[in-house]
Amino acid sequence: MTQTIKVFFPFLFIILLTSCQSPKDLEFREFNNLELDKLGFSASALKVNLVYYNPNNFGMELNRTELDIYVDSTFLGHSSQLLQVPIPSRDVFTIPLRIDLDMKNLFKNGIMTMMKKEVAVRAVGNVKVGKAGIYKNIKVDYTTKQQFSLF
């Protein structure tokens, strides 16, 4: 019996060691399906799908988003959502995001930004992901250049 324990202990140790590694960061791929959800002088909202890749060998679940969105350093709006999005292992997945626009700031500072052909889009905040009811807040600070045209 002790010989069996001596033989299997190194394998058990390696399995436990590799299963306790912290998850790799999710990789942003693109955004698509940008559409105006609500339009008004005091309150407006955009809907957009964010596409990510999960490089981990295990699936997870997205539970919450708290993000501030900036376009060329101008605050565009905030997204705060409770949602349940399954994140498959080693696969691409989509997060539907609703952004409440800051209309005062957008009118004041955003007109010149909207005339540009390329803008810098930045998302800053936290997302909550986890598995089996255990969730972890992950900081998000991502910037990308996007082609943009109103006309």
C-alpha cells in the first residue's frame, strides 16, 4: 500500500499544483453591432457587443460589468450591468453591453471628436468573473483605435 502511495503521490501533487494556477486574462478581440438604443437630450444609451477570447482551459461566467467608456479622452458614458454570460474554455464569446451616455459632456466636448475618421476608444473599470459561485473582480483598462465616420 505504501508503494502505491509513493508512486501516485508525485502525480497527485502535479495535478493539484497545475489546477491551482491563477486564470489568464481574457483577450479583447473587437466590438460589433453598435446601435443607438435610446436617444434624448438628457439621457441616451448605446448597445454594443464586445468580443473576447478565453485562453484558459476552463470555462467561467461573467457576472457584472462596471465600465467607464472614453472616446479620445472625452467621457462618453458608463456601463453598469448585472448579467450572466457563459465564457467557454479556449473560445471566443460575446458580451452585450449597454452604455448610458453622458449627454452634457458629449454635446460640450464630443462634436469635434465625432468629425474624426479614427478615434481612440478606452474602457476602464471592473468586470466580475468566476466559476461555481466564486467570483473575482478583474480590472479593465483597454485602449484601441477605431475607424469612425458619421457620414
